[in-house]
Amino acid sequence: MMEFTLSKFNMLIFVTAIVAIVLFFMTTVNDNLKNRQSFELVYRVDKEVKSGIDSRSYCSIKYIELPTRITTNESTSSTFNLNYVLNVSSYSMSSIPDANYDNKLIFSIMDRKQSKIYAASDVDFNGSLHLYNWEYNNGEYNFDEIIDSEGPISTSYDPLRERSIDNSLVFIKKIKQGVPHYYLLPCATKYGIRQCQAFACSVLKESESVDCISIVPDLNCS
């Protein structure tokens, strides 16, 4: 009887150990997949913005699509998927001797509590960056520029936020009085209309001597 009990107990220990090893392996693999998928996303955003900054055109516009969630498998289960936010921060490089650029723009993929960073990438640039948050009031999306004269400007875009339009961003480059200005704000399409349309058109219409409106016909600014 004692030997039978010990045998069962040893089997229970063995099974528990196997389950623990499998769970550890699955968690490790899933974390690696989250990191890899997060890096691929942040690299794509970084690449799109950098190409807009480096563009030689007087004015340009880029649309950047963001997934609602970062998926780590092809199944319909969301157990191992990552609900994330895209953090965007801009820092002045003026305090760094011999810096080649005036500012640094950093993109980070974080969990929704913003307690863990899964991936990050940065872009150096000269000029002025304008970041915007949005609010939904009376059936309309309104945009407010983030201003912090004492430090970096920063915001986070959350595709799972209620009424969110953060699953698509618009990046606009425009030259004003010889200085590059860059605008980044949410611009998802709802009911066939880009929700930043009126605001983006107002930005583009302020251009100097160049018809920026003609390069973005899908906004229907006319």
C-alpha cells in the first residue's frame, strides 16, 4: 500500500514538473514572439516617419496603419496576444555636445499599463515636431497639440481605447519659413471618412507658395 501511494505521489510530482516545464517554455516563446512582433511594428512606424522626414519635397504626407493588437499566433485565441500602446516622445539634443541633429524622436511599444517596454526605435531630425491627442465630443474628433516647454513632449496612442482612432496615424511634413515642421496625429477612417480630415486640411492649407492640397487628394480638402 505504501509503495502504491509513493508511486502515485512520484507520478504526480513528475506530471507537475512536466506541466511547469511546458508552461515555462510556452511563456518564454510567447514573450520572444511579443518582442519580435513589437520590434517589427515599431521598426515599420520608424521607417515610415523617417522616409517622410528625409523626403526632399516641400510637403508630404504618410499614413501609418497600426494593428488593434499585436498577435503572436495564427489562432483566433487572444490569450497570448499583446494589448499595447504606441508611445511617442520627442527630446531636444541641444544639451548634447557635437550632436548632429536638433531633436530625437523615440517610438516605443508598451503594454497598456505602460509598465513594460517590448521594443523601441528612434529617429533623429531637425525642425519642429507637433504631437496631438484627440477627444471625442458631440460626434466629432477634436485635436489638441501637446506642449511642454520644460521637457520632452510625449503621448501614447491606444488602438483599444473607447472610440479610438489610434489604429491609423497621419504624418505630415511641411516647410514654414524655411523650417521643417512635422505633424503626427491619429487619423483612422470611420464611415469612409478620415477623422482627421478637417484638421489635416487646415495644416496643409497653411503652406507657402506650394499647393500641398494637390498631393493628398484622398483627403478631399477642396
